[in-house]
Amino acid sequence: MKDSQTVNISDQQVETFSRDGVVILRNMFSADWIRLLKAGIARNLAEHGERTRIWDRSSDGKYTLYDSDNWGRIDEYRKFVFESSIRVIASRLLNTSKVNFFFEAVFIRSDGVQFKTPWHQDEPYWSVEGFDTVSIWMPLMDVKKKSALSFVPGSHRWDKKFKQQDFGELNPDNQNDVYKVKFDSSWEPMPDIDSDREKFNVVSWDMSAGDCVAFNGRIIHGGSGQLESGKELQVFNTQWLGDDVKVNFRSYGMDPDHSDKMRHYGMNTGDTVDGSVYPEFNILR
């Protein structure tokens, strides 16, 4: 079950990703890869990782769960990262022959969950900084447009700093180890996207298992809720770093915070990420 080093991504799709910060990619992964990742998520749910978080839990027990950076202990995740075409997709969209795998994240929504992920950007939370990033969001089952992740095209190029959501506030189980993040009070409030979605040209798509959405770490995105009764959602998401990305230990944000891990391996602010810690892939072009 090893994919080719070639992927069917057109020049127009690469241009769309660069311009809009997001692009839909259809039929990228076979049913075998989807089954593999579902098996990995089943293992993940049976043995939660250190970063497991419940963001929402309703009175009838329905929940939204997030976990990340488990590829070192879950063989299915590791196999997908190292043997599927996911790294080639990242390289093609970033127009580079070398990418580093940053981490994976899983999002689990039990059936009928209505919780919507708040509008936010990813990169302000990371222990790295750079424009050349791509996250690849893969639903492992069919999902309707209204329940999929939504994006504000072009917002990755806005030269503004927005105060992000403190996901530490989303802690219905009152976990003691949930880290609270703070953003500079001088930053602008996040725009009220939902007040006029047409004005912000919000986009999302009906998606099937095997499809994925690739997006820049600086694009404003949110949603992925409003599931119908009897419908659940499992998403596997990978983050990839390109040419200009450097380590950046911030005084704010950093959730997931990789700074301790990076310091342990000798990385400091301004350094290129260590390819032995964040696997480096050189792609034939």
C-alpha cells in the first residue's frame, strides 16, 4: 500500500493555493489509506495521547475531541506520513523539493455534534514561524459542506495580527493540565466572519473520504460542526513546513507548544527545524 511519488495536482491548483491560501483536492487517497487511518484513530481513542483535549461535551454525552503529535507511537499514522503521497502533495503545493513534517492532529466529533470550531489561524499557535506552510485536512468519511471546515480566501496574506481564540477556555471536563494561551491585547479582534459570510467570500465543500483540503497556516478558518443526527466525523490533519519556516518560541500562544521538545534537541528561536526530529523529505521533481 505504497503510493507513487507523483500526484495529480495541476498548475492551476498550485496557483489557487498560493493566491487563496486554500484548495480542494479530490480523490487523493484510496480506501486502503482511509481504513488504515481509521484503525489508527481507533487506537488513539483507546489510548489517548498526552495532548488529548475535549473541546465540547453536551448534556447527552456527545463530544468534540482533539489530539495531536502521536505519530511516534501509532504505527498507522507513521505509515501514512512516511509511505503515502501526503508529503508529495505538500511539496507540490509549497513548490519546494524539501518539506518537514511538523505534526498530525485528529478531530473526532460524535454523532450529531453541533459545536463549531471558532474562527482562527493556526500559525500564531505554533512554535515556528513562516509563510511556507500547508495543513492537509482529511475527513475519513463523507461530510456535507455545512459540516466541513470553512475558510476566508486570501486572509493568509492580510498583514494584520488578530487576537486568536484561547482554546484552553474550551475545557468542559475541567482538565487540570490544559494550557491557557494569551495573545497581545494590542492585536485586532478576529473579524466577525459569521455576520456577513458573503462579504468574506467564505468557502467550504461537500467532501468524500479520500478528498482533502490543503490550506496555509495563516488563513482564517473555522466551522466543521452542525452534524446531522446519526452522523459522526473523524478528521486526520497533517502540518507541513517549507523553505522559510524557522523555530520561534513565542511569548504568547503556542498550543500545541513544542518549545520544550525543540529545546531538548538543541533548537532555538531562529533555527531551521531539525530534520531528525521533524522528519525531512526530499521529493524528486
